[in-house]
Amino acid sequence: MFGGERVTFGELEERANRLARHLRGLGVDAGAVVGVCLDRGPGVLVAMLAAWKTGAAYVPVDPGLPGERRAYMLTDAGVTVLITESGVDAAEFGGRRVLLDADAEAIAGESAE
């Protein structure tokens, strides 16, 4: 339980599978690097597991860091897709973004298998 949100292992697995399928649809596969720029909570675990399920590596980026530092980290690591939320300023990232809140409907439409 985190911040009043309780997630079972089964729910975590389903959410990670859906996000992984969404990432695959964006071309993320083995050898890719996915950035995870989220505040602490279940979404971070979902994003990490989803990246692993695609065969990609993930780079955790603290959304509290200055924009220039985040941009450097994402560029230096070769991140092609950034998983974040609408409230996180990621203007410095020029690649593809997956917004867990804004893209929730598209992600939820993916198979949980």
C-alpha cells in the first residue's frame, strides 16, 4: 500500500503487461532504453516491470531534479521512450513520451495476458 493505493501482485502483473504491450507497439524491444520519470508509487514498479518485459533496460530519473540534469541523463543513457505523467515537466526530452495518466485509456485497452 502506498499513499492509500493498494495494488495486489496480480494487479501489478496485469498493469505491467498492458504497459509492456503498449511499449512494444511503440517499437520498444530488447536493447532499447526506457526512461522512468515518476514520483514514488506503484506506477514506478509498473513501469520498471513493463520495460523488463519488453527486454529493454530502464533508467530511473528523479522528477525533482533540475530540467538540465534530467535532459543530460536521458540523452547520455540513450533513452528513446520516457514513461512519465502529465504533471511532470519533461519538456527537455525530445523523444517519445508515454504519459501514464493521459494515455491510460490506450494502455488499458492492451491485453493483460
